[in-house]
Amino acid sequence: MNDLIGLEYRWGAHPRDGSGKTDCFQLVCEIRSRLGLSDYSEKFSWAYWLYDEETLRPIRMARWLMHEGKRLKLPEVGAVALLAEPDNAALGTVTDQGVICIAPGGCVVSVPVSRVSAHYFWVD
């Protein structure tokens, strides 16, 4: 997973497309795939069909996760983390080393779970 750290944010980019960029949906897909779990790529397609980076609001991400997933009381490896503020939101993925997500500065980081304020979901 270390090769993902430092990738820059770009809507619709995937870690394996050679651009050195990713968005939070594709980052979750890549990490879950590497963990041997379903990658959610089909489940996340709604975001690209209905929205762009300007119109996808945090409340829509939260509603989708509440409807499609099961909220977890404690983080589990492979769970999706919703890191949300009123005007900004991102998805991350729980790993055995922490939560991998896109930081407010626009780069992928790994943060210890104990330092993350997030809601956790299992979508399978």
C-alpha cells in the first residue's frame, strides 16, 4: 500500500492509470482489491453517472453509505471510512496500518485509526 501514499487527488483518476493521481472512490476500490475484497467499482459508479466533483455533496455520500451499507461501531480492515465536514467529504479505507485516504491538502496519506474522526461502513 505504500506506493499509494503521496498520490494526488483528481476526480475520476485511478491509482493504476499511470497519472499519479486518484480520487477517493477509486482509492477505496484499489485498496479493497489489494486486500482481496470486492472492490466496489460497480457500486460506486453512481457517483460518476450522476455527479461531478463540483456537484457531489457530502450529504449524498453519507446517504448512499447509510442506504447501501451497514454502519459499524468499530473500524474493521476493509471498511469504508466516511471523513466528512459540512462542505467537504472523502472516503478512506481501513487497513491494518490505519486509514488510507486523501488528506485536505490533496494527497493520499495513511493516518492511525485513533487519529481519524470518521464513520465506518461495510457495503458488501
